[in-house]
Amino acid sequence: MRAQSAVVVGMGGLLAGVMLMATSVAASANFVWCMSDPPVQVVTPGGHALTVNNQVYLSAAARHLMNNVTDTASAAADGHGGTLVTVHVFVPGAAHVVSSVYRYGLSAANDGSSVVTLTLDVPIT
């Protein structure tokens, strides 16, 4: 009887794990992460080099358009001793974009099509 219960519990756990994996695979298939975008370099008004990383999420149907994504960034003083970094990501259709400056733990996200503009306020000049 104990062996039979252990088998039932084991099979239940296995089934739960398979269902969890199937759910996460289906959810992740709806979006594609554009990992090929190289980081964008900007120089603050004070002469510091910053690296801005952009992650672009497109629908699976638009995957073939990922090579059409381009981005630019510019830096200007924010008036409070920091730097305002403005990022423009040019996307071929509806997309979700996340821009980050990992060095300072900053990120911004926005949805859009054609051009997605994001602003990061970095605490250095």
C-alpha cells in the first residue's frame, strides 16, 4: 500500500512538472528577445563613458524583422548634477523595449511601434 502511494505521489509530481514546463514554453513562444543588438555607447557631459543595453521583444510572427531594429542614444545634463540619456529604438512593428545602464542599476521600458523613446536619468555628469 505504501509503495502504491509513493508511485501515485511521484507520478503526480512528475505530471505537475510537465504541466509547468508546457505552460512556460507556450508563454515564451509568444515573444522573441532580440539579443543581437550591440550596446550603445554615450559620453556624459562630464566625459564619462556609459553603455546602454537595449532588449527588444517582438511577436513570434515578426521574428524575421529583428535585423531591422536599430537604436541611437544621446546624453545631456539633467540640471541636477546627473545625465539624461535619451534612447531611440527604431522597430519594424509593435514591440516592447527595455533600455538599461547596468552600471547604475537603471532601466526604463515602453511599448510602441516605429520609434520607441526611453529616458534614463543617470546620477553622474
